[in-house]
Amino acid sequence: MKNIVICGASKNLGYFLFKKLDILNNVFLLSRSKIKHKYFVKTDLSNLTQATRAFQRIKKKFSKIDVIIFCVGNSKKNYKDFPSIKDFNKSFSDNFYPLVNLINSYLKNYKNKPTKIIAISSIAGVKNINAPITYSVAKNSLNFYSSIIAKELAAKNINLNIISPGNILMENNNWGKKLRINKKNTLNYIKQNVPSNKFCDPLEILNICKLLIENKNNFLGSNIIVDGGQIL
């Protein structure tokens, strides 16, 4: 049984991981939306003060954290034609700054205690797939930041890796909504752009998380891409 913190656990992939991992582990949840759970703090990780207070509360319950899963993000397009500084700031607040604040808050409260951090990113941060520009740039920044900071964290026995999923299909996420609105066009897009002609199953992400959690050799700074070959 491990102590696991899941950030962004109120819906979609974060909620799925929470439900699966909560069965055999102690799971503490952080989210901007309220979740009914014995270990939960309503937190906006884009705010450093809130992030720091959240880890202070976690420490009262967990003297150590074995795993942190960062599943925070918003891919919604927030501009019409060309993005402004304001649009980029919004996307970075949704997709990038929360990871920076999370790492800083963890270090402040837990010092050099070892843990594993798994940051869920996106293939939009690896290749132009016509996702919103602001989202793609924010995820690309998250990936580059993670690859650099992973080396610094390794000296503190903190292991950071990235998972970059492709088109995850869940009932109420973006792809689930697109299927309901226009099934034919959505399936055609997958057929034309994904060599495997399949959506990404959230179980694939769960299995990779489990691998990273249990692996004794400690992957470090890896960006594990799960996209059915879309970026090839």
C-alpha cells in the first residue's frame, strides 16, 4: 500500500486514475472542484500559496508521499484567431504553472524525502496536431521544464517522468463529446491520423503509471508517448 497524491482528480483521466488506485492505496486528492473523499483538499495549484497550504495539510496525514500524479490541464481553445498574451497566460495557468508550484510546494514541505512524480502531458506538446496553440505551447513548456528539472530532483531522490497520451476516449471528455456530436467525422479523423486506428484507452495510462510506481530501476526524465503512432 502506497501513499499517492493525485492532482486534478475531479474528472476524466484524473478521476479514472483516482478510482482505480484508491482501491489498494492511500490516495489524497487535490482539485479545484470538490470531491467526496476522506483525503481531499480543494486547491488551485496555479496559486503557489494554495499549493503550499495543500501540501501542509497532506503532511498532517502522510509523513511521506510515495507517488504524485499530476493530471492537471485544460485544452479548451480560449481565443478566436491569434492568441494574445492574456490567452497564453490562461493556458499556462491551466497547464504549466501548476506543476511548477506543485514541485516547489512539495520540496518546501517534504525537503529531500524521496518520491515519484508522474506528470501527465499530451502529444500536443511534442508535435503540431492542430490543438490550440496556447495549449500546445504550454504542454511543450511542461515537457521541457520536466526534462531539465528531473536532473535536479534526482539528486534529492525525487523521480520525475512524463506520460504524453494521444486521443484518450472517455464518456464525458472532449473525444467522447465529439463522438456524440459527429461520430462519422470523429472516426474518420482517427483513421486518417492514428496508424493504429484506435483511441487511447485510459487503462493504458493506468498501466504505465503502475509500471512507473513499482519499477525499482527508476526511469528518469522519460517522456512515454501513448498515441497509437500519431506523432510518427
